[in-house]
Amino acid sequence: MGKTQREEWDLAEITTDVLIIGTGPAGAATAALLATYGVENMVVNRYRWLANTPRAHITNQRTMEVLRDLGHEVEAEAYMHATEQDLMGENVFCESLAGEEIGRMKSWGKHPLSRAEHMLASPSHMNDLPQTFMEPILFSAACKRGTQARMSTEYLSHEQDADGVTTTLLDRLSGREFQVRSRYLVGADGGNSLVAEHIDAPIEGKMGVGGSMNILFRADLSKYVAHRPSVLYWVMQPGADVGGIGMGLVRMIRPWNEWLIVWGYDINEPAPVVDEAMATNVARQLVGDPELEIELLSANTWTVNDAYATNMQNGRVFIMGDAAHRHPPSNGLGSNTSIQDAFNLAWKLAAVVKGQAGEALLDTYTTERAPVAKQIVTRANQSIGEFGPIFEALGMTGGTDIEKIKASMDARCDAGEAGEAQREALRQAIAFKKYEFDAHGVEMNQRYRSSAVVADGQPEPSFTRDAELHYQPTTWPGARLPHVWVFDHSTGQQVSTLDLCGNGRFTLLTGIGGEAWCDAATQVGASLGLDITCHVIGPRQKYIDHVGDWARASEIGDTGCLLVRPDHHVGWRSAAIIAEPAKELSRVLQLMLSKK
Ligand code: FDA
């Protein structure tokens, strides 16, 4: 008698708890986090190695907090390879690198006021870390900690049943197909995700709304840039507003001798073939040096997308990263959001695999992250349009007549009302680009609403400043735990409140008089099989709030408590001690973990 399908699956050659497709930022981060949490996992990539071009680079504070949570050595390795924040932010707008500078804005936390907000918000720093460095850091952390990785292995299809997922993979070296049986499958397979297609993930929006090309090359451009250090040099030439990401771009990869040019093409025309001659020509044109010699490293075309998934899960299968949100690089959100998706899903998968949570906890991944997908796709595409006023202020929107454009641009140097108005319009248009280049709130303000957050009856605090530009800390359940420095009693060293939490565990933070919460944590933790850490912050305690920042940020009384999830988001809080803390903590955790 032939085997039933079920028996075939049971014969899958490899079994694991979580199979991850893709070793990009999303997949590698998921693998690293799961391995750190002690969950068996396997990751595959259809290519023989990791990213071969430095696509993502702007690495925001929230992402660095995820790396910090993976361990100080992981965070330190990222800083070691990154270009530091101080060299990132003189965002230049120019006719060409050698030509006239038209304007500048301080970006990525370079302005002292913005830098102060960055410093207050997080123990981690924004930096510029090309994807060719980020992926090996995450991938190696994963493999060192137990992830089984298979390269040259392509995802073909999957089938799920009540107990698990059977995935068919192709070993590209031998041409042999084989099956992996896992409890869960994560599709972190990028913008053309086959996994998303196979689960019929509902995608809103449009793909291919603009055409763009990347030209990666080496050339020492120090003489044009070292005095105005930046990661982005925006070049305004006729044709710069066609396709692409809003304007011609010369992007620093390594200061100041490795570069990526991003230049648009008309999406209604066939994609151009970017050969060495064309690449050199575009580089010479944007740098403004007709003699420039470049060492071309690679060139390719890609499309600007404007699409996001409204559901990131189908049963036991999840999608994350570009598979779920497809958008231009504006605001530098893609890899960042991918890694943050992983931080959201990994602890939930771990809790379910370890039997600490009900499967319904996994539904909160979509509830919490799909709104973020929509938010970032919308923001990134809006940012492209927001270059428009700069072109308008320079009179560059009325056609391609070079002489006319030149005359309009020259007019901004004229004395008189018209010239003054043009100068003011240009200043305002450039300053408005802070919504792309200094949007700290877009990066840090995510607040979750789902059954993995238990409300405390308090209304959500409204934003007192522009929520896209400014991060606003709060301990309102669903928000990320505010960072402040407290001090270790025995060493005197400052420690971030975020460092007291995370590491795959739930944490309770309380103050003097709230010790009963710690007893409750021990008791409830034992009964639910959870490792709950508890910290009392106050004078003569292990952590001391010498400067009073925690008292200001915690929004609870000394006897109250914050219950912080493994991903640093506040899951619940109590303003003060209550009559039966263990009973209440047990109720709250069972709700959050979908145990009831
Ligand atoms: P990603 O595409 O990186 O990885 C997909 C993985 O799946 C790869 O390992 C691939 O080989 C694998 N795969 C695909 N199909 C498979 C199959 N069938 N079988 C097996 N494996 C398969 N982001 C950011 O945060 N900051 C920034 O500054 C920028 N800048 C930037 C500039 C430019 C020019 C571009 C084009 C993009 C950016 N980005 C960015 C975006 C960023 O690059 C992007 O969002 C991330 O790479 C997405 O990471 P993922 O892991 O989701 O997919």
C-alpha cells in the first residue's frame, strides 16, 4: 500500500521548529533571535552567500536596540563596521558634487537639537551600516547560537496542516528536491516573496511605480565631500525628477572612496542596460567631473514599489520584511522595519513553541505589525513626492529646456522681491525634507494595540509635538519602554532601563514598596513556566535612579509596576500596588499570552 500524504511528511528529511526562508535582514534577525531564545530553527537562502550589494544602510536607534538585545558584542560589531552618526548628516543638495551647492540640511540627528532627542531616546546610536555588513553580523550571531543554515537552497512550495508545515526546497548544488517539516514557516524572502504569494497574502497598493538604477563604484571623492560629511548628496540636474527616488543621488558607502549612485528611469520605458560606459557617464555627470575614472563594482536596475500586506500570517506561515512591505528606500526604513518585525515575531514564536503561550498569541503579530507596514510604505512614498517643492522653487518643473532651467535657477541670486521669495521658498522646501531625513518619530513612536497588550484604563497620551518628527516616550501599555539611565548600586555604572529588560524574557519594573510584585512574578512565573525578571529601582536597591529620570519617565508610583514584554514594549502597568498582585499578574499574563 502506498504511503498517505501524512506519512510522506513524517518522512521529511529534516525537522525543525521554525523554518525561515531568506537570510536578509528579516530572516537573519529572526534566526539570531530564535537561536538566542533557544528555539530550534533553520534558515535557507537560494544564493551561496549573503547580500552582495550594500542596499540598506541607515540603521536607526530602534534597530540598534534589537542588536543590543542580541548582546553587546553584536551591537559593538555593528558600530565597528558602521560609519558613525557624526559623518552622516550634512545632507547636501547640489548641481553636481563639483558644481554649485544649492542648499543643505542637517539630517539623521546631526542638528544639535535633534541629537539631544536621539541621546535622550535610546542608549543606542543611529549609524550608517551597509547591508553587506549588517547581514553577516546577524547571520553569524544566528549560526554561532545554533541556527542550522543552508545556502544555495531555494524555497519552492509548502503545505500546512493542523500540526505543522512541510516545505519543499531545492538544493541548487545537486538539483535535488527535499522536504523540511517545521511547526512554523517564516517567509522573509524579500519583495518578490513566493511565500507571500503562496499564502495569498492580501497586498494593497502598486508595484513598479518608478524605475531606478544602482551604480556601485570606487573612486576617491574626498575633495568634493570631506568638508561636508554626509551619506547622501542629492544632485539636481535635468531629468533628476524622472522615476527613481525623487532626485539623483550620490550615496556614500565607505567614506570617501566607495559610492552608490541612484538614478531614475522612466518606468513606462524598458529598463536601460547599465553597462560600464553608461555607468561611467552617469557617475561623471553627477559628480561633475568629465575626467572621473571609476572602478565599477556592479550595476542593476530596480523598481520603486508602493505596497503592503494587510495580513502577515496564514495559519502557521508568516511573512515579514520586504515580503510584507515594499517601498522605496526613502527614510531608510526597509531593513530597519524588517529587523523590528523579527523582534516582534520571534519572542511570540518562542513562547508558543515552549508551551508558554496559546497559538492565538501569534495572531497579534499581524495586528501589531501590519499597521507599521502601512505606515512606513506610505511615509516612504510620500517622501519621494516631497522633493517636488525643491524642483518648483528652482523653476525646474517647466520642461527640459536647459537654458530656461538655468535662468530660473540663476534668478534665485537676484536682488528684489522675486529673488527673495524664491530663496525663501527654496529654504522652506529643503527644511521640509526633515520628514525624510530626520523623522525620529517615524522611527521610534510605534505603539501596539492587540491582545498581547492589556490596557490599564488610562487614555492613550496624545502627541504634543509632530508624531513623525519627534519621539514621545510613554509607558502607556503598547508603547516601547522609555529609555533612561539608572545606576548599578554595586558598580556605579549607568545602565539603560532597556538593558534591564528584553533577552527573551518578561520583566517587571517596580520601586520601593512594590516588592510584592517581585514575589508575585516568582510565583506566577513558576505556575506559567515563564522566566520573569523583576527589578526594584530606588535608593539602596540594585538600581538607583540618582537623577530622577526614571521617576519622571515611568508614569507610575513607586509601588506600581510595569510589565515589559521581551520586545521592550510595555504589556501592562499598574499605577500602585494592589491587594492581590499575584492574582492580577496571573490574569494579565494569561490574557497577553492567549492562555485564556
Ligand atoms: P531581502 O530582500 O534583503 O532578503 C531576501 C532573502 O530571501 C535573500 O536572502 C534572498 O536570497 C532570499 N530568497 C528570496 N527568494 C528565495 C527563495 N525562493 N528561496 C530561498 N531564498 C530566497 N533599508 C533601510 O532600512 N535603510 C536604508 O538606508 C535602506 N536603503 C536602501 C537603499 C537602496 C538603494 C535599496 C534598494 C534598498 C534600501 N533599503 C534600506 C531597503 C532594504 O534593502 C530592504 O528593505 C531589506 O533588504 C529587506 O530585507 P528582507 O530581509 O525583508 O529582504
